[in-house]
Amino acid sequence: MDRAGACGWGVDLRTNTGGDMRMPLASAGPILGDGEVGAFVEADGTRTPWTIENGTPRHYTDRWGSGEPPARPRPPVAVLTGLRTASAGEAVAIAFRGRPDTRTFGEPTFGVPTANTPSPCPTAPWSS
């Protein structure tokens, strides 16, 4: 469809409930374009960026190779989200935020960002 002259792309994240975020980022990489598309930020402020290089998440270029660029550079994108969009799906939605010619449609996401680490809360009344 890309080579047949598609005027834009739809990225449907409504049923992406999570998993490894790099696989869907690799699928979207050529559409996202190269550069930083998000980051993990630790409580101490340490930042680990999510970077796309040659259409592929940077840490996976040696494994997967380069992504084929779309026929139309920087095509318009519609990102669809829903109540089941969670974790890795939310990471991909974040990656598209701020991208030119991109709009988001649908319902709010599930609200569980990726890379969660549980920690006890010793002052909480329910912890003992």
C-alpha cells in the first residue's frame, strides 16, 4: 500500500496490551523517523532514551537491520488508542507524541507505563 501511493498511515494500538516495546517500535520505526522518540526516566532523574536509527530501535539494528523508509517521507499518521492499550502499546503512543502531522484518536489508555518496578511502601496503612 505504501508503494501504491498511500497518503498516510493508521497505527492501531487499541489491542496492544503490552510486552517488549521494541518489537512494535521496530514496526513503527520507519514511519516515526530517526531520532529520540521517548525515554525511561528513573526516580533519580537518570534518563535512558528510546532512539530510532535507520528505521529500527538503536539497540536492535545489528539484529534486525534497517527499516525500509516509507515512499512518502514523514507521512501523516493517525494513532488509535483504547482502554486496552497498555505498557508497550502506551510506549508506542508516546513515541508518536510531538511527531509532525500526527493525531491521536480514541479512548484513554489503560495507564500502566512500561518498565514497572514494584516497591514496598512502608508508611502505607495496608503494608505490614
